[in-house]
Amino acid sequence: MEPSELDDWAAEAAAAVGVSIQPGDVAAVLDLARDAAHGITRPAAPLTTFIAGIAVGRGQSLAEAAAALTAAIERRTQ
């Protein structure tokens, strides 16, 4: 899948559930998923991004949630 197709899918999926995504959100979520998959275990990727989504839904910015979760991943891998 091309990056533009992924961006298109993300916009369509977001619209389907009545939310919007900002430029850079797709990359941020994919980076977080990659870090969780490689730093913890593969099944941690969707779980970690789901937790980020909950945090964003409760008012944190995606950047804040991703930073906190990335720091937690890094603590686990030290």
C-alpha cells in the first residue's frame, strides 16, 4: 500500500467514526506502533495505539500520548 493510500484510508476511517485526523497523525501512530512492536512485542503495537487513542479521546494531544507511551516503551527496553 502506498503512503497516499494509507492517508486516504485513515481519512475515510476517521470520517466513518465522526472524527478528523491532522497532518502527521498517520506517521505518528505508525511510529508508535513500530516502537511498541519492536520494543515490547508485536501484539503490543495495536494495543499501544489503542491506548493512545483512549488518551487522545480524553483530551491529550496525540503528540503528548505518543511521547508518554514511547517513554514507557523505552523504560521497558532498558
